[in-house]
Amino acid sequence: MADFNYEIVEEIAVLSENPKGWRKELNLVSWNERPPKFDLRDWAPEHEKMGKGVTLSNEEFAALKEALTKM
């Protein structure tokens, strides 16, 4: 697997935490020094490890927000 880097630019919300301390978080993350995107995934306590997640552009996040508002 190719190397990659990330920077959590803004921590927006913690949605849940499991007994091992991993938290499901919504953050603004820059992947490989690209512009930051909205990111929803599980993170280890010090953000040293991550689980699989979903990354959304501003447009995708706006569409999700609109869909949730209509629920």
C-alpha cells in the first residue's frame, strides 16, 4: 500500500465512543496535503490509527445535510 499522510484540520463532532476508546468522529481532514474534506470514521484515542470511513466534498456534505434536514 502506498504511503499517505493526513492532517485533521478541524474536529467538528464526536458521535460515539466504544469501550476501547475509539470514537466515531466528523472532522475536516486534509489527505496527502490536498484541500480538506469532511470525513466520518472511527479513530483511535490519539488519532494514531483509523478505521474505514467516508470522505465528502463540500458539495456532497451540503447534499447530505439537506437530505437529513428533510427527514
